[in-house]
Amino acid sequence: MTESKSPFWHVTVLTLFPEMFPGPLGHSLAGKALEKGTWTLEKLDIRSFTRDKHRSVDDTPFGGGPGMVMRPDVLDAAICDAKARQAAAGLTPGRIVYLSPRGRVLDQALVREIASEGCLTLLCGRYEGIDERVIEEHRLEEVSLGDFVLSGGEPAALCLIDAVVRLLPGVMGNVETAGEESFERGLLEYPHYTRPPVWNGRAVPEVLLSGHHEKVRAWRLEQAEKITQGRRPDLWSDYLASRPAPKVKKRRARRASAEPTKTTATPDGNGGSDEG
Ligand code: 4HQ
């Protein structure tokens, strides 16, 4: 209980609202891990990099139009300071992410990538966004949480940090670490049940009470596949494309002879190709 190891991961957050961090993360597994020193968080208040009397971080857009744009000089000073502090802490500078609906949409693959890097900088914008030249100057990588509009990048930053931190070694105990989890396999979650076995006249599927682990596995996989196929055709086609042995009867129609492929789980036992 007393191990004090060096942190696995560092994040610097540039924001006008530093009090929003760690926010909800302080109440979860991520918060425990932060206390343990598994990861470190530095918050930099963008407003502290202003130099004028009014401490203004934004200005009106050239060309007209609604709203305000965050000033490049202020953001540049903040980003340079973030880099300098990381360097002083002996950290190898990692990517700098600007949370924006224009960016690559965050998915588990990107979360894994970011978790594998030692250091991340997140820039949270407000108003209409930031001066484009800052994106170019500092090679900001734009990342989006999804196709909707937030009032600021902070909630997106919190989501990204949460998703990354739960992947860090030692944060999640043993749950899901074996890649059992839905997105790790490219599938949505199978249905979960707990006590009581009958609730409001609704019984838990019998196979789950059978104690027959292989049947339970097969049932869950089948459910996960059905749910994914029905709800997320995009994930389903990716899954089909990346499976070691597609579930088609006419395998011989392809050049299957090249690889010793096996069929997936059959009702009568383990014909699976990806079991340990
Ligand atoms: N915004 N994913 C505009 C987002 C957003 C998203 C953040 C709104 C940046 C300036 N961020 N600000 N979607 O909607 O990350």
C-alpha cells in the first residue's frame, strides 16, 4: 500500500476554467489513481497569460460574424509555458490536442494510443473557437467527442482524460483488463443481469444460471454480435472485416487453404479460434 512509483501518465490542461479539473474525475477511479500518483494533472489558467490591463483572452473575428475568437498571442504563451514546464519536469513532450468538433472523432483506438504516450497537453477553447494560426504554429491535433456542439472544450477534455486514465496500469484492478470489454473487441456490450433471478416477472436468461461457462461465453458473444449488428452497422462491418475467421459457410469460395482457419464457437463446444 506504500508504493510510490513514478507516474505513468501526465496531462497538462489549458483552460479558462481550471476549477473544472479534475472535477468529476476526482470522485471516481481516476481520482483515486490521481491521489496514488498513477497520473499527474497540471492546470494552466489561460487568462494568466494575458498582458493587458483588462486581461482579455478573446477578440472579435476578422471578417465579421458572431461571437468572439480566442487570441493567438495569449494561447501561444500558454502553450509555450506548458511545454517549458513539461520539459522542466523531465517529460518528453507529447501531442497537443485541441478539443473541437472539426477533429478526428475520439474512439477507443485513439484513447489507447494516447494512454501509451507519457504526456498529453489539452487545449480547451471557449467562444467560437481559437485563431487558426495557433493550430498551425503548434501543430495542434484536433479531436472531437462527437457530432454535437459543446459550449467549451472542458467537458470533452474530462471525458478524454477519464477514458485514458482507466487504461493506465493498476487503475482498474482486473476487470476488463483482459480485453474482454466490448470496444476492445469491436463489439457493443452483451446484456448484464444480477439478482434477483426474477424481477417484476422478468427472468434472467437461463443459460446465465447454468454455471456452464462455455455456453455463457457463446451466448454473450452471440448477444453482443446481434446488438452490434442491429444498432451499429458501422462497427459491425469493421468487426466482420477484422475477424480472424468470418462466419460464412463457403469458406472454400475464398483462398482459405492458405491459412489454417477454424470456425468460431459452436453450440457443442469450443471450435473457436481466439480462445486462450
Ligand atoms: N466544442 N468535441 C466549441 C465542441 C467539442 C466537441 C469545443 C465547441 C470547442 C470552442 N469539443 N469549442 N464536439 O463542441 O470536442
